[in-house]
Amino acid sequence: MSDDVIGKADALMRRHRVFVAGVPRPPADEDVPILTEVVDDGAAEPTAPTEQEDQLRARVANLRALQDEAVVLAMETWLAERLPAVVAEAIEGLSDRVATRLEAEVRDNLLNHLRAALDPAPPTAD
């Protein structure tokens, strides 16, 4: 049975001529380099851009400028809407902290100085 399978596989490979050693391959394209062939990089020189390429570059530059303008406008709009509220919240919090700190300073330091200034000095024994 294994000889029969091998015989069928051999017949299939010969029919397609892909796997059989020594069978000539169909001729390859002349433009496709073979793996061992050295390709000269200097053969393909850059060409001048075509009118379509120039138009495409100009269009891309225009789209980038429009995109930059849109980003700037979006940032300016966001800042105009949000910045006043953020600053107001920060100032409100700051003024609350200053008032709390000032009250504590008055209670701890200024009252003692005022009491000392308003109390008559005790007589000294000279």
C-alpha cells in the first residue's frame, strides 16, 4: 500500500513538474532579479516630480495648514470657555486659605501684642 501512495505522489509531482529534481523550470521574467544577482542601485535615478505630484504636495500642505488652524481655534475656544472658571475657582480657594491663615495669625500674634500695648505696665520697684 505504501508503494502505491508513493507512486501516486510521484505521478502528481511529475504532472505539475514542480517538485521533481532535474526537470527544467519554466523561464523566469528577465525583469525579476534572481536571489544571487547583484542589483545596481544607481540604475534608478530619481525623476522630476510630475504636475500631479506637485498638486498633491500643495494640497497636503494646504490641508496641514487648515488642520493647524483648526487645532489653534479649538485650543483658543477651550481656553476662553474654561480658563476663567478655573482661575475663579483657584482664586476662591486661595482667598479662603488666606482668610483662614490671617485669622489664625491675628488670634495667635496680634492679640497678644494689642493686649501688651493696652495693659498698663506694672509698677517697677526701684
